[in-house]
Amino acid sequence: METQLTAEEKRKKFLYEIKDLFAGAAFPLMLMLILSASVISFSSTDEKALSAVILVFGELLLIVAYIIFGKQSGVVAVRRTVQHEKKRQIGSGDLKVKFKTGEYALYKGFLIGFISCIPYIIVQIIGSSAPNKICDFLLIYAFGWAYFPLSYAGVTGWLNLLTVIPLTCVHAAAYYLGAKSENKKQAKVAEIQNIKGKS
């Protein structure tokens, strides 16, 4: 039976978890910015066919990156869950072990993906509320992955925020699949250890 956490422990648990989630979102965010500033930014060309090809290629690269990072995050979360459980069994006093920091939970797959989109969300909200050249520049060259797809359909502003949903879901699905794969590996390891222990 788990002991009740004090107010201070709850605060620390929250801070540890937030720090872990933001650390998980850092690499997808950086790649998002790099791809938008390089490949996807060339979608601004006047040649429609070429622009569409570049955009599709850039978006596919971003999706593949989110799948890779998502799966790896799921694998790491399951490994951490297993390690922490072993430490809890021997009475570890490590607060991160006690608070289950970084351990697997499906909602974290969604949160990490969403957190990586927060800079875009902020810029899009500011740009939609008070149009300005700085936000326009950032939307095209830092967040082109979200700006270009709907702008080709003549949709701009607030509706562009919908582009966050598929990217967040892609990360969560990959996170789940990575965790599922790692759970199978951990089950096999436990089975082998159990057989060795009986022999």
C-alpha cells in the first residue's frame, strides 16, 4: 500500500514529472524547427507542383522523426518503470523512484507530443490575435510544417492550430508501440531469469 505524499512531496513530484516531459519533447521540437527552417521552408516557392512535393517530403520526414522519437520515449519509459520497480522492492529512498518519475503512462505520449508544439501554438495565437511580421516570419520559417498545409487550402489563422492534433497523436501512437515492444522484451527477460532461478 502506497503512503500518502505530503504537500511538499506532491510539489516535487509535479516538478520532476514536468521536467521529464519537457526533456522528452526537446528533441522533437528541435527537429521540427530544423526541418521547417530547411526543407519545408522551400515550400514558399511560386512553383505549385514543386512546392507541393517539397511540402509532402518535409511533412513525411517530420512524421518519421516523431515516430522514431515517440517509440524511443516509450521504450525508455518502460525500462525506467522496470528499473524503478526493482528499486522500490529493495526500499530505495530515491525520490524519483518513489514518485515514479518518467515511468510509462500512455497520456505521457500525448503530453510529450503536445509540449513539443507549444512554441508553435504561442506564435500562432499571437499572430492570429494581433497579426505582425515577426509572427508571419516565424510561422513560415520555424513552423512551416503547420503553416503551409492549410494555407494552400486558403485556411489561415486559428484553424491552423488543428495541425497540432495529428502530430501529437502520431507521437502518442509511436510511444505506445515502443512501450509494447519493450514490454515483450522485458517479459522474455523475466521468463529466462525465472527459468534460470528454478534450475
